[in-house]
Amino acid sequence: MPKSRSHISPTKTLAAAVVVLAAGMGLVSCGNSDEDSATSSTAAETPSTTAKSGETTTTTESAVDVGVNVKIASSGMGDVLSDGQGRVFYIYTPDGTGAATCVDACAAAWPPVLTEGGVVADAAVSKLKLGSTGQGASEQLTIEGQPVYFFASDTEPGSASGQAAGGKWFVLNTDGVAVQS
């Protein structure tokens, strides 16, 4: 296969073809699931931004999950950034806008948000600078240049029980800024 401008792997291309074929055969539902009840349109209709290694493009085809979905979730602190399942994103202030420093035992409690090849963002958060740090399978999502993590003890969508832990872990608001409460 000749090199192209796209960074899409053969596996992702095959997955996209299966989705298109299934949609053509009427096998893909156009309705919202319970997880998507906060949005008023289907994923394929929602404009989004795709980023990989700091490169950003806009697309309206987000039906295929290419890694991590950046969305807005409601929490006790208001609207915050999360993944497609409502798991809240955190930053670790010692990281700043450099490389991730929470590794090994730290990463067991604060797992990095891995991009697994790409990032898809809802239109509501498309103004944010999304990218990744690291290499290969360990590429970690960055928002506004800051490495992003989950908190392993957050078990419910919108849960933010790690907020302000140790005075160094903070949830990100919809502008990609740490919530300081």
C-alpha cells in the first residue's frame, strides 16, 4: 500500500469500512444510547476535532472511535472535561506542560489517558489544544500541553473524588484549566 498523508492504520480503515457497510445495510441505530443522552445528535452528525501528536483537523465523521473521546461531563464542580464514558480528566501540577512524571506506582492510582492513535473531541471542546506526549502505544493525551490522567477510584461517570488530592491533582474545566476548589 503506498504511503499517504493519512495516519490511519489498516485496522482502523477496516473498522471504518465495517461501520460504513453496516450503516448502509441499516444495521447501525441512529438513536442515542443512555450514555449519550446528554447530546442531542448522533456521533456521526456531531462535528468534531481530531488530533494526533499536536496536529489538529476538523471532521464530521466521528462514528469510529480512534482512541479517546474528549467530551464535557457534569460533576459536583460543574461541567468538566471527560472521556466518552464520563470519566473525568485530571492534571498533575508537577507535570506542567512537560512530559508526564506520574509513572510506575503513581500511574496505578492515576492512570494516564492514552490516545491509542488519536483523539476525537466534541464540537463543544474543539477550541482546546489537544495532542499527545510519549511514543507509540504509550502516547498520553495532553490538553493545553498538560498530560492528562484518570483517578482509579472514580467509579461513576462525573465522579471527581481525586479533586485537589495532595494539592497537586485537579480536574479540568471546559476551558482546559484546573478547577481550584
